[in-house]
Amino acid sequence: MALSRSATPRRYLMCSPRHFEVTYSINPWMDPRKPVDTPLAVAQWEQLRDLYRALGHTVEELTPVPGLPDMVFAANGATVVDGRVLGARFAHRERADEAAAHLDWYRAHGFTHLHEPVHVNEGEGDFAVTASCVLAGRGFRASPLSHGEAQEFLGRPVIGLELVDPRYYHLDTALAVLDDARDEVMYYPPAFSPGSREVLRRLFPDALTAGDEDAAAFGLNAVSDGLRVVLPQAAAGLFGPLRERGFEPVGVDLSELLKGGGSVKCCTQELRELRA
């Protein structure tokens, strides 16, 4: 029997793909030989932004910087928990300058508890926040040392998960938080090491697990408000199981941005302010 669910209004930070292109390759999805339709990418991104607003959420916008084509993947710029902003330190030089642009935005918008990290982490690419802990990916981008750094700054338990498939190079390509109040997630088991799969089974015994096709369609790169789950429309195999659990899946087309190795969640940074 499906649970009774309700949506919680969220505040998101997004960045237009006005300068989006694929001129280098830092993940298996990026191929500079394939042409990118930037106006189409912008149109698809605007549909996602407008959808969030139609669902009752607040969307702030970060100004894109010329020469930083991956800034559209705003989730990588920081992790925000209880109003505390853990900045990013990117693994690849091509994205390094994004970190400062994000922290400048937070400073300009009233966030006062900020931390510039010592160790490599790529924001919510590899940090997923639940009610009880922060799940932290490692293996391709984030340094394992970033997990302790995050725990000390955020003041929440951080649980490391080893990623083993380069196609799922960030945690948010292999796992999504469906209900952060009830500690519900969905994930793709083959993306994780055997030990990390066992950790996930123990923490989330009733989790929804995705199959190969839906994972490859970036179906785990999803954003949920506790009721509505926004995910790529191509991940059709997840729609039924989500409905059976009481969620309302909402499909979107971000196929042009997938050429850069990102989709819904990659474009969406959640601004979690301190709740009373």
C-alpha cells in the first residue's frame, strides 16, 4: 500500500547553460566530436526551471561565466545543510574556477557560514542529504578525505560509498533521495562496490532499485520534494514503481545536457536553510 505523501516547498539554485558546450571530455558521456545545440539546451533547462516554479518551489539563478561550460551543473558547486555552505573543490582543472563563482553567490546572498574545502569534493554530485546522514560518493571525483571534512563542517554523520562504474562517476548519477524526511532513496546497485551495496541494503532495506536501462537514461539523477519526483522522461521503467510507492513522477527532457554527463539533479542545487 502506497504511503500518504506531501510535497515540501524547496529553494533551488540553478545556472543557465547559455555557454554550454562540450569541448573536452572528463567523463564517459562527453564526446567533443558530437555537436551541441546550445539554444536547445537552454530551452530544455528553462522548462525544468519553470516546472520547479509551477510546482511551488523557489528558483534562484547563478549567472553563468563565459569559458565555464559546465556551470549549468549547479549541483556540483556546493553542499548546503542547515544554512551552512560547504564549497566545492573540483577534480579537473577545466572546472576549477566554478568553485569561486558559487561561493561568491552565497556570500552575496546572505549565507555567512561558508567553508572553502581543502580536499576535492564536487558538491551535491557526491553528497546526498537524508534525515539521518549524508551519503558521500568516492572513487572517481571526491577524495575520501572530503568525507571527514564534510562531517566536521556540517555536523552530520557522513557515510562513504564506493563508486566502481565510470559511467556513474558521481553519486547523484547512481542514487537519488526520494524522501529526505523518511530516509527513502532509489539507487542503481551495479554502480557501487559489493561492500557499499551491503551498506545501502542495511541502511535502506526497502529502497527502490533501478535497472540498467533506467540508470543509463540518468533516471537516478532526479529531484524529489517528497511527493513529486522530477526525472528524465526516458527513464520510463521507474515511473510505475514510483507511483506504487505514492510518488508522482514528472518526466522532463534534458537530452542535450546529457551530452555533458548531467541531467535533472546535476542542474539543481538545493539550498537547505536552518529549519526551526
